[in-house]
Amino acid sequence: MSTQTEQNAADSGLLRGLDVLVTTIALAFWAFVLWFANTQQWSTVKYGVVFVGGIMTVYALNETRLALAEGDWVDGAVLIPASLVLISASAYFALNFDQVYLFRQGFALEHEYMLARLIIVALLYLTWREFGNLFFFLVVGVLLYAIYGNHVPGILGHAGMSELTLLQATVTDLYGFYGNLTQITASKIAPFLLYAGLLFAYGAFDLILRVAIVAAKYVRSGVAQTAVLSSAVIGSINGSYTANAAMTGSFTIPTMKDSGMASHRAAAIESVASTSGQVLPPVMGASAFVMASYLQVSYFQIVAAGLVPAAILVASIAIAVHYTALSDASNQDLDFDAFFEDELTTSQKWFQAVRFGVPFILLVYLLGVAQYTVMTSALYTVVAMVITGIAMPVVHRAVTGSLADAGNEFREQVLATVHGFRRGAIILAPIAIILVVISGVVNLFGTTGIPSKIALMLINISGGVLLFAVLLGMGVAILMGIGLPTVASYVIVAILIVPTFVADFGVPDLAAHYTVFYAAILAGITPPVATAAVVAAGIAEANFWRTCGAAIKIAAPLFVLPVAFVYNTGLVSYTLGTHTLAVGTLVLLGAIAMIYGLNYPFELKPGRRILIRTVLTVLGVVVMVYPGWLVKAAGIVVFVGIFVGEKVMFHDLELPFLTEVKQ
């Protein structure tokens, strides 16, 4: 018994030690990131190399701690060596940066080739561990294709690649795994995820839930709309619809079920809300930064271009959720006290508004008005968030309490800040891993010429018809999006598909990128994989296929918007002019027609109900996609006629002119 107790104490001490070490390394890592953002003394390549080592250290220690806590010593025993390889490689390449990057391009020393082999093996293991078999085999397939492409028949074949050339392309030349995508992650995405970590630690998402619940009091479908609002806002920052469904779904799904909503519908609403959050400005699941880099425009222009499509999506989903909630006849009245022990006082609300509002307003000003770089804007935003995050609760406690209370509050907020830095690093780690791997994959794509080969295949299969090409591209995007963070799936599809849309079909760059970006998130709710739906259905204890069916009905416009971007290129524009708003309004009305047809609880016989649903769905698709204004207007008139007619015939609503006839 004594021996067992001593062993448990030793294990507990080891876990506590690892816990403290994770926090310490996370603080050191963010200090380095913020130092570079402020000074930018190194090249982005060298910074990216060190960044990979730093974030891998955090990942290795934290995941080892979790593995040991679950009693999985084997995972910890494999994880540490794999991560040590990447950490050691970063240290080596950073210390020998000039020799490796400047003087030995195209060749390397024997021990560097050996190190490169170990790096590939380590990254494959971490990829498999974090993202499963599908993406692991995709990466392995790309590596094998790069080497043995000379054995591939037909248009996809290429001259092949020696092992040493592969090692140079992925590692030793510092253009592969440490390439452009890794540098974007290190310089632009990472600081924003630190901001997200601080928001978590300071309770911003608790505040979002409070706002959502209060707002839901004024809507008949209040409980369900809480899920839409909270999941969408958090999903924009989170970067993974699967993680978002797990995080917010644990709160929203039981709430919806308690209100009387069917399990599969509750799961569907959460999976759709989590998925749609990935396209919402300002962060757009971290994809906005990568898109801005590809298009060589400012980040703020990408955000502006995404506002109208995001508004269409959110409005149509909110309406669909409203009809879904009503069709279940669930009780949508929310009891605030059931969720939170106390309501915020008026003074607390004001202090919280300043606490979170000032950094966000500063961010918008720096990006949109002052035109600062993303890295500098993020740096100042993080600094402002730390200042207001600590100061405002302390000031509030000093005003409403005593100096002793203010001192205690200060200590609590400093600890919350430390937790926020740690949380930001843990959020960043898996995203960094996948983007490092994809950076290498993208470099191999360019070396083997696969994008141009895909372009030829796409043209041949589609017969040169744009609609078929877009649908094929969407299929590729859905396939690539399975199990990956949004930014990762978007990058792969953008490399493979966008050049074809632009060069061979004349689609504007911005519209082409938004087409594949929106298509890339569809994997979250598209069977047979539908990872967001899988997680939500598991929480709700609902049937997976019924959940997917309900999710597709709710999110139907999301499947049409990628096509609409191609045929209505004015829908996405760097400036929000009257043309963009006009096109957006018409497309929104088409989306509403679809939503009404698919989700409204019509009081009709089955045959007539199916007919009217089909007519309205087809009508909505035509209005959303067809570029001609006259056809759009005619479709909207037909929809309004059906809408008004249904209200008059089945809900005893008399229109003024009908009342006059009866008199």
C-alpha cells in the first residue's frame, strides 16, 4: 500500500512539474513571438525556424502531460523523441542559418540529410496523432508521388525525384516545412491566437454567452439562436469547426434538448453554427491571413470582402434555425438563472465593455484606418488586451470594494493572464503542426507541377463548362477538408483549384478564392464523414444520418454560395459599394426562399408539401446563382407570392384588397 501511495505521489509530482513547465515554456515562447513582432530583426525564414521549435516544445510537453495523466506511457515515450527531433532541428538550423539558407541551397551535408529524414518521420507521427489516418495517408501519398511520379501514367506523371532532392525540397533548403505558410502562421496567425487565448482566460466567451442568452429573450426561437450566435462568434476565432462543436456544443446542445427540441435537430444546429463561424470576419478561422498573402492585398480588404457573404449565411441560418425550433414546438423561453449564478450589474457591464471593447476597437483602427501590418496590429492589440484585462477588474473592485479587494483581484487577473498565454499556445500548437506539414506539401506540389496537371484534368472532365468545373472543385474541397482545420483545407484547395478557375475560366482572383474557401468548410456537415456533425451527434446522443440531413437543410445556402460567387462576382469586393450590397440583397432573398422551402413547417398534404418545397428550393438556387438581374427579380416576385399566399390560405391572414372584395 505504501509503495502504491509513493508511486501515485511520484506520478502526481511529475504531472505537476510538467504542468508548470508547460506554462513556463509557453510564456517564454510568447515573449519571443512578441519580441519579433516588435523588432523584426530577423528574416521571417529564421524566425519561422525558431517558431517551429518553440511551439513544438509546448506541444510535446503538454501532450505528454495529458498522455501520462491518462496512463498512456507508450504515447508519451514516442511523443517526446518525435518532438525533440523538431526542437533540435530548429536549434541547428537557427544556429547555422547563414550556412544552410544562404550558402548551401540545393545541397546539404550528410548529417543534415539524416536530420531531414528524422524530421519527416517526426512530422508524420505528429500528423497521424493529431489528425488521424486520412490526412496521414494523404501526406505519405504526396511524398511517394514526388519520388515515384515517373511511374505514374498519363497526365499526372512527372520525371520523378531522388530522395535527396525530396529532403532538400521539404527540409534542408528551408523552403518546405519552414516555408511561406509556416512563416505566415508564425508572424500573423500566432499573435491572433494569443489574443484568443487571452479572451478565453479573461472570460470573454462567458460574456458572449450572456449576450446571446439575453438577446434570445426577444426571439421566439431563443434557445436555438443562442447556439447560433455563440458558436458562430467563437468559431470565427477557434479555427476548427470540430473543436468548436465540442466546446460550445457541450453547453448549447443539452440546453436545446431540455427545451424539447429533437436530439438530431439540436446536434444539427450546433454543427451548422460551428461550421459557419469559420467564414465570419474578422478572423475567419485564421484563413483571412493566408488569403491576404496569396492575393497580395491587405488583411482588412479580405475582411471587408467577406462581410456580405457572411451576412447572407448568418441571416439565412438564423431563419432556418427559427423554423426548425418552431417545427419541434419546443419551449424556447430561457431562464437566465439556470445558466449563470449572478447577473452582471450595470457597472460591471460598463467595465466589461471597456475591458474587451478597447482592444477590439484598437485592432479595427490599426488595420482599417492606420493601415498597420497584421503583425504590428496584433502586437498592440495583445498589449492593450493585457492592460485592460488586468486593469479594469482591479479598478472596478477598487471602486466598489476596498484596496485589499483590489489587490486580490490584481493577483487573480495576473494568474488569468498567465493562463491566457498558456491557452493561446495550446490552441496554436495543432494548427501550427498541420500548417507546417502543408507548407511542405505545397512546396512538393509546386516542384512536381501538380496544380497545372489538376487544371488540365479539371478542364477535360468538365468539358470546359464552368458550372461542372466549380462542382468538381467543390468536391475536391470537401474531400480535402475532412478532419482538417479550415485554414489547412483552404490552402490545399487554393493551390490546386484556384489557378484553374482564374486562368482557364476567367474567374476573378477574389471570387475564386472565396469559392474554394466556402467550399472547404462543407466537410464539417457533409456525409459520410461530417466531422462537426459527428461530434455534435455524439454530444446529443442522436442518429448521425438524421443529424446530417437536418444540418444540410439548415445550411442549404452554404452549398450554393460557392457557385454564386463565380456567377455573381460582385458579391465579393474589396470595397462595400452599392453594387455589392445590391447583389448581396438579391442573393440573400434567394437564400431565404431556399430556407423557407426546406425548413418551414407547411400545413399541407405530403404530396403538396413536397411539391412546394421542391419549387421553392429550385427557385432559391436560381435566384442565388443566376447572374441576370431580371431573372433574380422575377424569382423573388414568385417567392413573395407563394409566401403571402400561404399566409392568407392557411393562417387566416386577410390582405387589404381581399377584405375589400368580401365587403
